[in-house]
Amino acid sequence: MNKKGPLYALFLSLILLLPGCSSIAVLNPKGPAARTLSDTIILSIVVMLGVLAVVYILYVFVLLKYRAKKSNEDYIPPHEEGNKWLEAIWITIPIIIVAFLSVVTVKTTVDVENVAADYKDQKPLVIYASSSNWKWHFSYPEEGIETVNYVNIPVHRAVEFRLYSFGTISSLWIPQLGGQKYAMSDMLTTLHLSADTVGSYTGRNANFNGKGFAHMEFEALAMTDKDYQEWVKDVKETAGPLTEDEFKNLLKMEYVGRKTYTNTHLSFSPPPGDHGDHMSNNGKEMDMDNGTTEHQDNKEIHPSPAPSSETEFNSEPNPELDEQSTTHEGH
């Protein structure tokens, strides 16, 4: 009985912990992309559980059937050269499992990298999401507004996030709406998301990039199209403008709350790359070699730390290496 105690405790723990899986954000999708990812995760878990079940059943069967007994103490099993059918089976089955999961993963990746099938006939809502230490800037070029540390989107509408960074590499992730994608300083990445349920969802930076990493959380509010249009109208009537000086100050500030503006920083600090459809002067101010000139200036507010000139190899002298070096110089 004492030996079975830990086993019973393990099963009891699993029973108590499994109901908590319903609160895992990635398994509670509220959009087509997140639903595709959730289905793939669950399918992968089921396949792996099936493999484990077969392994443990065979393991218990072998232990019970071929265990040592007093009745067969003198038994010596015959020498076996192997069985080609068994060897073929245990090589083929893993190949089939890996191939199946690979096909599912590739199909899922293709699906989430594109606009959801239900919204392919729509013009996506373009939102530029840029990160700086330690906050998120969301620019709506079509509406001409900008928010900091929160983003509002209409439900049943394709949303195209165009990501870049003014500092270190970040990763925008709204678990209940889709997967994550990196935001980098000298290029744009695109993330397609959409929500089919009204609600408030937590977004975060999924890439550990410094001391303020934990503060890079934001609210993603999915609202009806009517409420979204009213929100845009209210912003234009009540919020203040975003000037270039204030934007530079925002970049310098490490921790800020929610902010809203009646214009975007894209007009005086365009993103890297050629996106003249949302820029002034038809995008002619772009410096295509390494992003825009303005973007390069602003990203210097959060420069990457310079590497140390000292390394672990020159912190302590090595007499053997020094002697070899002197010998070679003499020759």
C-alpha cells in the first residue's frame, strides 16, 4: 500500500490540474488564426498521448508476461536473430507519425500566415505596431489616429499588423487571436489576425529582451463595427495631436500608461521599407538600404549595447599559448 501511495497522489494531482487547462489562453481561441493553432496543438497532444499509451501498455505487458518466477528460474530463452517484420513496423510507424505531424504543421503555418478564409474578400485594416523600451505604439494610418499600450479592432474584420521596433527585438503576441511574430528595427514583418468574438484580450511581448520585458503587456479590445467607428470618432474629437518632439520623448520614457492621439508618427518617422500607400510624398522619403532616415535617427534612442572588448579568453593569461606564439614569431 505504501508503494502505491505516490502513484495515487500523481493521478489525483492530474485530476485536479486538468480542469485548469480551460483557462490556458492559447486553448481558448477567439479568432480563426488562434483556432487553427489551438486545433493543431490539441491534435499534436492527442497523437503524443496515443504514442505514450501504446508504449506504456507494451511496457506493462512485457513486465508482467516475462517477469522472473519461481516456476521458471532455470528457463533460458532461445537465441533470436531478430524479426524483420517487427523491425519494419517500429521504423515505419514513427516515420508515418512524423510525416503526418509535419504535413499538419506546414498546412497550419500557411493558413495563419495569410488572411483567414472567411475574410479574404475584405480589405484588411492596417495597423502599424512598433515597439520601444518598454511599450507598444499602434498607428492607424487609415483612421489617422495612434494609441500607446492598447489596440482596438472591429470583430469580423481582417487586421494586418505591420511590425517593427525602435529598440531591441520584440514579439507581438495576442494568444487568443493568433500566434506571435517578431518586430525588428530595420525591417517590417506582417501578422494577420482577426477576432470573431467581442471581448478584451491580453497582448504581450513574447520575446525576453530586457529589464522591462514584463511591462510590455497591452489590451486588445475587439468591438462591434459600430462601436469601433464611434471610438474612432471620439478619439478625433477629444484626443490631442502627436508632435515629433512628444514622440521622441515617448521613445525615451521607459514606462508609460495608455495614450491616444489624433495623428500618427508615420508622417514624420516612417517605418522601414517601402510602404508609400500609407506615407506622405508617395513614400519617396524612404531610404531602402536600411529603413527610413527618420526611423534610423529615432531608433538610436534605444541603441543596442556595445559588445565588451574583454572576453573570457583574455581575462587570464595562458603561458602555454604565449610560449607557442613567441616560438612561431622567432621562426
